[in-house]
Amino acid sequence: MSSEVPKFKVMVTNHKVHPEALDILREDCELIFCDKFPSDRQEILEKCRGVDGMFWTTPHLLDSEVLDAAGPQLKCAATISAGLDTIDANEMKRRGIELGYAPYISNTAVAEHAIGLMIAAGKRFHQGRLKIKSSEWKNWHIRWMLGQEIRNSTVGLVGFGGIGQVIAELLQGFGVKQILYTCRHKNPRGDELNAKYVQFDQLLCESDFIVVACPLTSDTENMFSDAEFQKMKPNCVLVNISRGPIIDHDALYNALKLGQIFAAGLDVTVPEPLPANHPLLNLPNCVITPHLAASTYPTRETVAKVTAHNIMRSLRGMEMLSPAFTLPQKERITNSGTE
Ligand SMILES: O=C(O)[C@H](O)CO
């Protein structure tokens, strides 16, 4: 600690954060930890009272209720997430509270997970394990449990931001026939990565693998529903490493059950956590991981440290390493929902 009396108070929404990141904060801050698992909103609302900063590592919404509970002295919050769908960033900006987030850092980990799910779902990993468990392996024959290959396939990327581009980079080694991508605007990196910009409909109709890598917005919510599944190829493998609500889960269930598509690989679902009795878990052609794409040793440690630096820099009056928005100097007001 650089000073005997910490200058600031920071709430950390759980105590599992890397010690190396907490040490960055301890240089100048008293840390107030939430203890409950699963993370408890009431505890957050109580412990955030009077803090100067918040280290946000919980799926709970950071919204007006939390900002009001924290009080007018709150200067900043930083989330460990690259997505801002659980943060009311507009409200924070309106109140002049700085917000840090963790973009780019997890791109490689998430892109690798996407490729993993393409292979796991395309090659029937989950179904294969079930066959072993049910002693059906003995029924092997030359056309038993055949899967899909990435080689010579058309891969459609829905979203071509940081993660979509790393997926396209990793795919260069797989000998794909064509990478397609769709997003709001054609991206200059598309040509470099031999990826062709197409409309969503064309991507649906032509892709053998589709990877959802776009942010969740009001435009992308339920982007995949009955009509979209009907356009997809029966051999298509759908992967989602973005956010669950982009896919209508009832429609997905039907498409997988009826064989409208071959398989799905999901790292994100609705809801999260997915209940243990959810129908998707009973489908052999659905591989599901519990929102693990960014959870690798190096990525999480870097994310935790960047989050700590974001808070520390803001409290010391410096620009965050990765601010979600910039506030003009004069816009810095006290945290008040009523101003
Ligand atoms: O948004 C992100 O960074 C990830 O989904 C969190 O794990």
C-alpha cells in the first residue's frame, strides 16, 4: 500500500477476482467484497453504498437502482465484460460516471472456442459420448455417426468485429471453400481474409457452418427464429459465442429435433445459467458449454488487471485504459438520478 489510509472505496462484486488485480486496487483503495454465491443483488445494493468505484463481475444489471444505491460520490465502474448488455451505459454517461469495459482482450479465447464448438457439434462429440454411455458403440459400422468437415465448407460469420475477424484468421488453416460474413457495413479486412460480404439471407442459405459473433442489440435479438431455420441447409452447424437471446431457443429446439439443421454448439443461452432440465440438454445434436468462451487462464487474468487499472486510473483522474465512452471534462457531474 502506498498510503496508510486508502483514499478510495471500491466494491468488488465477488471475492474470486485474481489477487494480482486486487493488488493494483489495494495501492490506493479499501476493497469491499460481496461474498454470496450466486451473486446476490440485495448484497450488491447494500455494499455499494458510499463507494467511489465498482469492479463489476456479475450478471446482475448495473442500472439506475445500483447507481442510486451507491450514492452521489460514485465516480466510476468497470466491467470485466466485452459486452455491455448488462450495463445501462447511457444512464451512466448521463450521470457523468465513467465506465470501463474489456474489449478485444478475449477475442482469441472466444474465437478459439467458436472453432471448438464448430468441431464439437459438427463431429457429434456430445452424441458420441452418449453412445458410449448407452453401450451402443458396439454397433459401429462404416457409416456410423458421420459428421461434418470444416474443410471445403462455406462458413458464415454473423458479425465481423474483433471476434469475427479472429475466427476468419483461424479458419485460414482449415482449407474452407468460402468465408461469408454479414454485418452492418462491408469491412476492409474482409478482402484480406478472403471473406465475402453478403446479406444475411444469402449467408443463411449458403453456409455449412454459421457462427454468431455479433453483439446483442434490439436488431439482433431473435435474429434466428423459425423463418431463418427454414432457410438453412440441413447439414448446417450453428454456433453461438455471442449472446443467447440472438437465437430463439424454441425455434432452435424444433430445428434440431426435426433435423432442419444438423447440430448446434452454444456457449451462451437463455436463460443463463440454463436450468438442468432444459429441453436443449436432451438433444444429442446440441453441444452446450456454460458461457466459458472467454474463460482461459491468460485472458481472465489480463481482463481482471485491465479492469483494476480502469478503476484506478479513473479514481486518480486519468483516462481509463478501455473506456466504454468518453465524458467531456465538464460533463463530470455528481452521480444523481435527479440532475
Ligand atoms: O462479454 C464478454 O466478455 C464475455 O461474454 C464474458 O464472459
